[in-house]
Amino acid sequence: MSLRPLNDRVILKQLEAEETTKGGIILTTQSKEKPQEAEVIAVGPGAVVDGKTVPMTVEVGQKVVYSKYAGTEVKYNGEEYIVVKESDILAIVE
């Protein structure tokens, strides 16, 4: 990838929305809620605090849960990505 995030930014690729509910109901495109789960595509070097770089806690390839209204949506080479601060990531999915 040629997008490289700066400081404590992380580039995420949103996972696909569920097509059916757990009960088997097929959802239309309009009723699908965007998932808050994504895969980490790229990670910045970390935030600078008191002149020292604080290392990032997430790594490329991990699946994470992020805040609902976090980040900025970006289109690059026909793909959609979300750029968020590391603090907007709530959890790592294991």
C-alpha cells in the first residue's frame, strides 16, 4: 500500500455488513448498518509526547472495533478506507 499514516493515525478497511440477521431475515441495502469492525491496513509511527514517540498498540492485519463516528473516509485507488486516531480504536478482536 502506498498510503502511509502519520503520527498516531491508523488506516482501516471496513468489514462487510451482514447480509442476514441471526434469525435468517435478509436485509436490504438501506437497512444494513455499517459495521464498527475493520481490519488494520497501515499504522503510523506513533504519537509524539514530550519529545518522545509513543509506540502504537495495534498492528497491520489485526481486526479492531472502532468508535461509531470516528475517522475520515478516504477513497484511494478505487478502495474505501477509514483513517482514525489510535485512541478511536476501542478493542482488538482476537
